[in-house]
Amino acid sequence: MQYVYIVVIGLHVMAGVFWAGTTIAVGRDPDIRAERFFRPQMGAAVLVFLTGILLWYFFHQGVFSSMEKVLALGIVTALIAAGVQGALVGSASGQLAGADAAKESQLRAKMIRGERIAGGLLVITVLCMATARMF
């Protein structure tokens, strides 16, 4: 059973690092095309949530102490980050096809704003995961 824990934790961490890392990088560099990363980011987010559910079941089922409250805050900020990315980045990237130069500039600014907001929320998520044991 210990191998299952190792695999699930590994998938959770790797997907989370990809999601948070690309979100922060895309948000900091407007020259990176956010629409190229949107689908992989959302795929990583889904994997993070699925493995997170398993980890909660394995290690935190039936308990809601201060550690779980900190983790719950991280979960909420991750859910909001995914929603922000879907609402701002996803909707704007879908409108890019056929947009003129002025509209494309506005859409790219909207995507960068979405990535920056989501990146900040994911920083909070990572801090919650990293420090939860200390509470």
C-alpha cells in the first residue's frame, strides 16, 4: 500500500508544480502565448484535484483539525485559481481565432491578468500545503 501513497503523492506534487510554475511564468512574461499552456494547465489542475482527493481520503479522513483547515484554505484558493483561469484565460483564448490586432491585444491582456491572479492564488495554495504540518 505504501507504493500507492508514493505514486499518488508524486503525481500530486508533479502536476501541482507544473500548474503553478507555468501559471506564474506565463503571468510574468506577456510574450509567452498563454493559450498554448491553457489545456495542459487545466489537465494538471484536474490531476491535482483528483490526487488531492485521494490524499485527503488516505491521510485526513474523518479529521478536521488546524492542519486540515490550512489544507482546506489551499484547496479553496486552488479551486478559485482554476475558475479564474477558466473564466479569463479559457474564454479569451477561445476568442483569439479571427480577432483583429486590437482585439487580440485586449484578449492577451485579459489572459495575462487571469494568469497573474491565478498565480497569486496558487502561491497561497503552495504555502498552505508546505506549512500545514506546522499548525
